[in-house]
Amino acid sequence: MTRMHRTGSEPVQARSPLRLRLGLALCGVVWGAAAAVGFALAHQPGWAAFVAVVGAVALVDVIVVIRHIRQGPHWQPGPGIPPYRPVEPERRPPPTRTTRRH
């Protein structure tokens, strides 16, 4: 099975959806926190802990997305950013065959 190397230009108009991911993660943080408070007030500690963990995971995602947005064109390329060069495969010399004679 051959594996094709990506060139960074397929498709040409593809963009990273980081801003959409940020918005969805922020919704997860808000809903997770609100649900955790609601379940805690309803004396449901198991559900409160569960949705608090979901909110914490969403908060970690928010931090990662903000970090990627701040890293600039590598994670959020614009139309003026050319595609990256493909990674060149390692060139190895062909194996030498040795014949055994007994």
C-alpha cells in the first residue's frame, strides 16, 4: 500500500475552523458550569461532578484553541499564505545482497 504525502495545498481553499471550535468550546464551558451548579443545588453530586468534568474538558479545549490562534498562520492560514513544502522522504541506499556459498 502506497501512502501519498500531503503537499499542504489540498484543497486550496481549506481553512482551519478554529473560531467555530472556540465558540463551541465556550458554549461547553458555560453549559457545563451552569449544569454543575444546577445539579449541585438539586443535591445530585454525581451528575454535578460529571458535567463539571465536561466543562473542564471544554475549558482545556478553549485554552488550546486560543494558543493555536495566537500562533498565527501555521494554525490559521489565510489566503495569502502559500502551502508548505511536502516533507521529503528519507533517502536510504538500496540494501546490498550478499550471496552465501557453502
